[in-house]
Amino acid sequence: MAWSFIITKNFKRLFKNKSKEMQDRTKSKIIELGSVENPLQLGKKKGNIGFYALDINYSDRIAYMVDFENKEILLLKVCSHKQVYGKD
């Protein structure tokens, strides 16, 4: 059974502002995220931020949370390292 996605308004807004190339890379990472048994294994949790971040490239990340009970991945943000973690 594949994972379903819930996409926040913030994620949609940030995604729309990315270049076509970055949108394509982001889509590929989302497909990869939805195809694994445990999506948490792909991302990294930093401190007590409360969500995981998956690297798209050196500077960009996808911030997400996972609901194992409902098999859902909540896509929060697609943005730079600084925007995800609040620091460089």
C-alpha cells in the first residue's frame, strides 16, 4: 500500500515559486518518499523541531511529517536549509 500525501498551502506556495528544474527534482523526491515502507528513514530529524527534512540538493529540503496510522505524509515546506531549520 502506497502512502497518500497531504499538501499544505505553505508547501504549495513555496513549490510554485521554485524553478521548473527544482519542481521536477522535488516531484522526484516526493515519489521516492511515497514509495518506501518507512518515509522517516529518508529524512533527518534535527533536535526537537517536530518534523523531518529530506534533502533535495545541497541547499533545498522538503519538510514533512508522517502519520503511520493513516498512511499519510504531510508535506509542510519545500525551502532552503535556513528556512527549514531557522539557521545556517
